[in-house]
Amino acid sequence: MSSDGVSSSALAAAIERRTRQLPTQPSAAQLAAEHERRQAFRRLIDPGIVRPNPREQAVASLKTLLTIAENLLREPDNSKFQQFKPTNTVIKRNLVDPKGTLEYAIEVSGVS
């Protein structure tokens, strides 16, 4: 029994429970891979989308891409969000016509 009235076995059990609850930290290799993936997406946005398109068009395209990404994250198994019709007016105006946006959409969807 320790000086504050807690037995060593109770203390050991508490430490073990706490250790199991801690989230595992990603390895340096995992962090590096995640960093590279984020950098690739940043390069797809700038210079890929922002530089070759007018500002208003780039913002509209990025908003459409954000909506697509949010839909995929919210419902990854919903086939409606896994593909889009290039004939859709909004999709054509914000993804098909501007430069760099289709590349980003393909990368977000994970289609090879």
C-alpha cells in the first residue's frame, strides 16, 4: 500500500487501463507519407487549379470539389457520389471546363 492509501496492484491496473486507452502514435514513415499526400493535393490546387483559371472560376471549382469530397467522406459506399455526369451543368461548368479540376476530382475519388 502506498502512502496515499492506493494499493500497488490497483495502481498497476489503473496504469494498464490508461495505457490501453492512449491512441497509437503514427510512425515517422506514416507521417512522411501523409505529408507527401497532402503536398500532392496542395500542388493540384495551386498551381493546378488556381493559377490557370480566373479567380472566380477557381473558387467555384474548389467549392464544387469540396462538396464532392464531403459527400464521399459522409457516404463512401453511396454509388451516387462515386461518379458524376460530365453533362451535368454544374459539373461541366466547374469541373470539366476549368483546367486542373478533373485531375483533383480523380485523385480525391481514388480512381486509378
